[in-house]
Amino acid sequence: MKLTEKYAANLPEELPLLFQRILQNTIRDYYRRQKTRSLWTTLFSSFTPSSQEKGSEDYDLLETLQVKTDSDFGNDPHEQLERSQLISSIEEAIKTLPARQREAFLLRYWEEMNVEETAAIMECSEGSVKTHCSRATHALATILRKKGVEP
């Protein structure tokens, strides 16, 4: 909608690049808003698939997470500081991911889209989305472990 509303008069050759920029900015904006609504406190490194699941391409690490429904995280300043530091570490780690992995990760877990919707947006197969998400979550877990983030 933003593309058609603001850039309908532009040349057709410019539209794909404009669309990419709008998509990136929209994802970034949503991510920033989401940060204040519900904070990620579950560490990726605390989840290890069983030997049966490790060999499966369909295994999705974040599908096993339980979502905390209440938004009251307490008023303890120490907990708030730890949480903000953890989120900062996760943000830095996400920036280091390859573009396709980062895109798949943000669409699936920040935008809360299912595999089918993500595949349509990324113009790839559902299997590719699962692979990108799996690699992204494993890379994030490794990065966070190296930074000393423990479950």
C-alpha cells in the first residue's frame, strides 16, 4: 500500500528497489515497536533438539518456545537491566546474519507470519524458509553463547 500511495508516479524500474526499502523499513519499525510490547527473555541456546529432531529439516527451534502472555515483567531494576542487555545482544546478533536468514527470521518471529506467508513474501519454497530460519536460530544461539549468554 505504501508503494502505490507514495510512489505510483515513479518509473517501473525503480519500484522493486523502493519495495525492498519499504519492506525493510516496515520490518525494522515493527521490530522496534515489538521490543516495547513483549521482550524476548528465552535464550536460543537453552533449546537443543533431541537426536531424533536434529536430523529433521522440519525442526524449527523457535516453534518449541512457549510464549509468555502477560506483559508484566516486574519492576526490579536489575531484571530490567539484564533484559535490556539481553535484547541488545540479540539485536546485535541479528545484524550479523546473512540477509536471507535475517529476512526469514524477522518475518517468521517478529512479524509472526507462518511458513507459507513467509515463503510467498521471500519468493522461495517453504523448505527454504525453514532452512533459513533454522540456520538463523542456530547461528544466533552460537553468537549468544560466545557472548556469555547462558540459559
